[in-house]
Amino acid sequence: MWRVCARRAHHVAPKAGSGARWTALQEGPRAPRRSLRCGPAPARPRGATSGDGGVRALCGWSPGSGAASRTRFLLQLLTSTGRRCYSLPPHQKVPLPSLSPTMQAGTIARWEKKEGEKINEGDLIAEVETDKATVGFESLEECYMAKILVAEGTRDVPVGAVICITVGKPEDIEAFKNYTLDSSAAPTSQAAPAPAPAAAAATPPTPAQAPGSSYPTHMQVGTVSVTPQSVIPPPLATPAGPATPAGPKGRVFVSPLAKKLAAEKGIDLTQVKGTGPDGRIIKKDIDSFVPSKAAPAPAAAVSPPSPGVAAVPTGVFTDIPVSNIRRVIAQRLMQSKQTIPHYYLSIDVNMGEVLLIRKELNKMLEGKSKISVNDFIIKASALACLKVPEANSSWMDTVIRQNHVVDVSVAVSTPAGLITPIVFNAHIKGLETIANDVVSLASKAREGKLQPHEFQGGTFTISNLGMFGIKNFSAIINPPQACILAIGASEDKLVPADNEKGFDVASMMSVTLSCDHRVVDGAVGAQWLAEFRKYLEKPITMLL
């Protein structure tokens, strides 16, 4: 009889859903079903603990228990944890992929799609802050956002953790309304519940198997669309409501570039009215923003100073949250300084010829491009690396890899930290091409639009602080590279000359080469600096 009831419930058409199964259970064993086997079913001994007797023994049922007990028991069987996953429609679990070689965790900077929304092909789904930059996810096919499992703003989500669920049909969304990783068929260790409204309290779930750098076939890694900045301090309370519509959590919607410009200009985003999609603040809103007369009011709402006493900042210090990029920079620099045997070689270079040729070339270009002294330095460094390939090598623990092409990493300072975009094949490029590449890469780096392949890798690094008036400094090697060149400012000095006065005034630039002693010996480093100086003091030799 028990099997008859269960069979009737399960043989209901699958599309009928749980409602039809409930109806089948309520009907009970009124009409006997014909067995699929020919002939009568064999009799079972009364004392057996298997079959119906086993079920009765487990649930404490007796013939007099009534239909209600049977119904509750069968309903419990159908709605148990092991059967809930069976009733879920087809879906895709989207894990957090590894978006850079050194990425171990990321921060969900922003969800571009909400639960229940349609995702068209090419739509941006989410923005994830990695250890290098903030990367956007784009969809390669049409789907629907069924469930978001990691709240926006959650920090340090491990690579491979499931962050959301997508489905192919809109009618399947409702099935995931109360979905958590605990309800899935695959067991997970210490799976976290659904994310709480507060982003800081949300704990990223840990899947049973982390797929590493793999991600669903209908997802792809898009371009870097956000300037990396992981935590935004909460805005001060204002007496008047903000002009910009805020999200359900009071969050102001603003584009990454607009946020950066507002921070540079000291503009309160709550006073800016957004004209972008859904009231989002964009660059045009920041450029055209005019502060209102009532804007200084929030400062008085915090702590009004007493008469005759100057306002002082609250507390004695401010804790600035560490972004993923800053954390990785700190780890890599500390690892480099602790594990790489650095030594430093300094030399002065006469830049007189370079300045003259640069002036003539810029006149010839007539505003099409502008060649800088740094472009000459990049070209001279690349050619010196061809002459002394030991400096263009990498320490790989078991081998020393000597590179046959020179990809020069140029250090660029951004509000989020230092990043090194790469001028690829600098040894075969002309000065104008190098100049255009550097301008484009530096602009994209400061706007947070670099793609991962544009800053990952490189065989030799140049760091130039001469524009800040720094005479000389020693840079830290960027592993696995073996050398980094630190460029100081040029200054006029008296140098010996074959003339009536016996001296001349020359523009001398101080450079310091940091070398990995495991790869580059002192004599080899000195040889590289000699070739580098020769190319700059006689720029015409770069044509040979």
C-alpha cells in the first residue's frame, strides 16, 4: 500500500509539479493499481523488516494511524533534502574565476544585473575587483539571473566559489527563490547561508570542488571597467535627501571614472544628480556639477565646534581599508626584497644629444605625436637587453629563462597603486610607435581600463621619477624579472671638454640598475649600463 501511494505520486506527469503530487497523496490508495508484472505479487512474510514492514517500523505507523499520518510521511519523503535538488530545473552555477595569475580571492564590486532580470548576449553581469584591477563579466548568450549568492561588496571571495545561479527560461526563476548552496545535491563543507543584507556580514560559500580559472561557457572575462577601489567609506549624514537616487541599501550609483574625478575634485557624490541609466552618475555629471550654497551643511552636522575653537578631526587616526591591489603590491614587494639578492649600479648619462634629436623629431612630426625623453630610454634599454641578454632573463627556480624578445614594463602610478603596462617588442619599434603606446597605456592605466594581457608579463622594467625632481633612487625588482632601471632627473653639470675653457655644461641624468645577483653578475650589470649609456649619448647608433 505504501508503494502504491508513492508510485501514484511519482507517476504524475512531471510538468504537473508538486501540486499534482500533493493531490495524488490526498487521494490515497482508493483505486488499486494493476501491477506491471504478470500474475499476482508474491506474498511477503509478516515478520520481515524490509518492504512495508520496514517502513512501518521506521515511521511508527499502524493500520489504525489514519490517512493523515500516511500523507505526512509521504510528503516528507517527497520534500526531503535529497529530493529537492531533483526537482530543480536546469541551471548554471557561476563560480568566481581566476582573472590573473596571482589572484586567490576577489571582491564583488558591483552586480549589474538583479535577480529575475534578463541577461542579453554581451550584457555586463558583474564587476569583480581582482589583485590587479576590476574586471567585468559579460554574457555570451541569453539567460536569466535566478539567484545572487554573494552580496555586492563582499570582500575576499575565494576563487572557485559559486557567486550566482543563471537559468535559460524565465519560468524557472521562481524555483530558486529560496535557493542556497545547502539545498544543492552536491555536499559542501561549511556552506554559508544566503547573503545577509549587510555586505560586511556576508560570508562567501566554499564549494566542494573549486574549478580554479574555469568559468561557465556562456560567461567571458570582459575589459577592466572600474578603477580598483574596494571599500567606499559611508557618506556623512545630511539634513537634506541626496539628489541622486540610491539603491535599496542607500548606495549611490556612479561610474568608476566619475567616482575617480569626484574624489580628485572633492565633490560629494550625494549632491550630484545622475543622468546615466537608472540615475547613474557619469563623467558628464561631474564635469558640469556646480556646488550648491547649502553643500557645506553636512560638515556642521557631524560635530559643530564651540565658539572660538577651531574644528579638529574626530579621533587621532583614520584606518584606510587595504584594497586587493595594494595588498598584492605589498606581498610582491616584500617577497622580492626578502628572497631576491639585490645589488645596485649607478651611472650618469649625458643627455645633450638626445635633447637635440628629440627637438628636431618633434618639429618633423608637427603635432601628430610627441616624443619624450622616456621614449628614448625605453628604446635604449631594449637595445641594450639585446646586447646583454643576461639582463633580459627571468629566474624560474630550476632554470634561468633568457628571453629573445624585449617587452618593457613601464611603471605608472594610479590612485589605486602602482601598475606596469607593457610596451611589447620595444626592440623593433620606432620612437613614434613607442611614444604612442606609452601615452595610450598610461591613459588606460589611470582610467582603470587596462586589459589583463596589457600589464601581465614583461621582461624588463623601467621606473622614472625624474619628472618629480628625484635625482636618484633604487627600485625593487619585479619578479620573475632580473633587472629594473630607476631613472632620476637631469641636471646641468660641468664636465671636462676639449675647448678653450676646458669644460662644458651638460645635462646629466643619473640612473640606477637594480639586479638579481642569482641571474646577473656585477660585471654583466656594468656591461649593460655601458651599452645603455652608449645608445643615449650617441642616439644615432640606435639605427644600426
